[in-house]
Amino acid sequence: MEKWRSIAAGMSCLSMLFATGAVTVSASDEITEIPEQSIVYWSMWEEDEPQADVIREAAEAYEEATGISVEIQWKGRGIRSLIEPALDAGEQIDLFDDDYQRMAQEHRDYLAELKGMADTVDYEKHIMPVLLEQVKNWGNGELLAMPYQPYITGVWYNKDLWEEAGLTEQDIPDTWEKLIRVCRKIKNSDSGLSAMTCDEEYVNLLYGYQLARYLGQEKVQQLIRNCTWSQIPQAKEAADDIRILFFAGYMSQSAPAQYPEGQDEVGDGEAVMVLQGSWVPNEVTEATESDDSWGFFPWPAVKAGTDGTEGVMVGAQGFGVTKDSQMKQEAFDFAYSICTGETDMKMTDAVNSIPADTDNTQWPEVLADAVPYMKEMSKPYMWAAGLEADPDYKEQIQSELLKLTRLEETSDEFIENLSNMK
């Protein structure tokens, strides 16, 4: 990094500005010779995913503007378990990405604080306020991750199948009782459709949302920290609710399925609804080559619950610069170029995602039904509505949820097993 700065005397920072569609370098002196340097970036994407195409293009633009190459290693979602052992072993990694909550909470000891670099380009004004507040809260006031590809999580449904089952917009449920009524109507119709489906790794969304509706997210986190499962009657009530979706046959017979077989049932014309993030319409469309239109509604409220549909799970992926990197500024600049401006919109268009840059206000048409709920949201939930707040126990909770949804244990057994976690 010092070598780079010595070449560009007087440079205060290497800022990548895409707002005008051009990549520029903010150096006060002309750079006459570029040394061979590179940023090592471990990516959460697979190399054949559309996100990878956008990132590759951004890397090429960055190298053309700066002479610094970006060496990308496509690690896929497995990066969550690969990155820390690699850094512990001393491997050179300057930049990596993962879910932004996981970045700030689980990977925090490996990350550089970004505020100083962010302030030089007024980066925080480009971040959605709800995302900035959350990531700083998890970082104890520090900016440890740069959110991109934001998402909103709720019930996504195939509008064509919804109509095929005899449902209209008037049937969109805002309470648990109405959701059960919709599921029953689909099951009893002549369509042969499953009302809902899910994949194994996302059963925590079902229970997390339901439990937070009863208790609120803060008390969900308290329950997990204090391990008071048997003392909170709503914990068993939420388990009863989720179990009934499977026991009564409202869930697909293959659910919980191996990802992405469950969510793909919506595109294959087999199931109507899936609780997922806003990436699911694009993923399902790509996987099943369907052209169906998508609707959205928040997870419904429960009777006498603490939270209603104003509580919505929102989040993003996040870039982080490693604290031991010798290319911190350069890694930040490259990530900034993806999170803002023209490249942010390219990502939005490529995967039908929500824009990360607040200056980019046009949402993809496929996500249009989610826009009003995002605007009305007053209680942002973290992933699984706080169910993963304690990394030490999330795997145990997930294991018990799989048993519950596979009907391998009762709700009483579920609560008893969770009570014995600590």
C-alpha cells in the first residue's frame, strides 16, 4: 500500500466513482508507472452466477483505471466456513464477502474498520439507513462491512398458481388464521398444488418469524441467550404452528427439501408459496426457466402477538476488508465501485435485486409487490428474526427445527431438547 501511495504523490485516497458511468482515480499527480500489484478477493459467489459476471466486469474496469488487478477466487456459499481457517493460516486475502450480519458478528475479528476510508467519499450516505444502522449496531459502532444486494424476506408466491387455486388479491393474508385458511383452500382445490414449500436450510425463517411475531425480536434473542425455552409458552405455541403446516399437508411432501429443490417447486408449478428472500424470484426463474409473475406479502401476525407485519426481515450481502491486508484502501475502493453507482444498477438488473445505493431508486418489476411493505416497515428484523443471534447455538437450533418439520419429534420434545442446549 505504501509503495502504491509513493507512486501517486499527494493522493489522499483512491476513490472509484461510478455515478457518472466512468471510473476515475483521485490522484493529484499523474501516474507514469504502475507496479504489478493485485487485490486478492475471495467471493461468496460461484463463477457461473450472474453476480460473478457483474463483479468480473467491475474488476476489469478497476484494473484498467488503476493498473491493479483483482485476483478473484470463487468460493461460493461455503465461504462462511472457509474464510477464517484460511486467514488463520496466513493466506493473503484482502477482500471477501458474505451475509452482512455474519460479516459484522462472526467474522468481525478479521475485519478492518472502514469509517476513515468511507468518510473520504461520503460513502455512508449511499447506504440504506436501516442497513447502516444494523451493520454498525452489530459492529459495536464500527463500520465493518459494506452492504450490497439488499433483500427483503417474506412470502413470495406464484401469481398464476394463486389464481389457479381460486384465490384473489382479497385472500392475501395478514394474520396467521388467514394464512391457514389460504393453505386449506389451496389443499382442497382441484389444482393438485401444495400450498407452501421450503428448503432445509431455511426452516429457521419459518420458526424465527413465527416466534418473533409472538415475542418480538429482542425477546427472541433474550430467550436464546438465557435458554428459557421451557419457561416461555409462546416458544411451544410457535413450534405447534409451524409443525401444523407440515402435519396438515399444507407444505409440499418433499419439504423441507434439499436446496434449491423446494423453492424450485414454485417455478415448476407444484407449490404456490415460499418464505424466502427477495433473491428467490430470480433464482427460481433462472433454474426452472419459468416466466410466471410473483407476488409478495409479509409473514402474517399472530393473535395477541407483540409484532405484526410492520416487522420485516431485511438484510444484504456485505464486503469486508481484512485487517491484515496491505491493500486496504485499494480493496475498499474496488468494493465501493460495486456497491454504488452504475455497477450497483448492473447488479440490480442482472439478478433482479434491490439497489444498494440510495441514489438508485428503481426497483426491478418482479419485486414491485414488496416495495410498499419495505416503505411501511418500522421494525427491521435480522436474519431468522434473531434466531441466529448466538452463533454458538444456531446449529443446534437448526438441527431441532429439521426434526420438528420432518415430524420426527413433537413440539414438546423440540422445546425440551432446546432447553438442554446449555
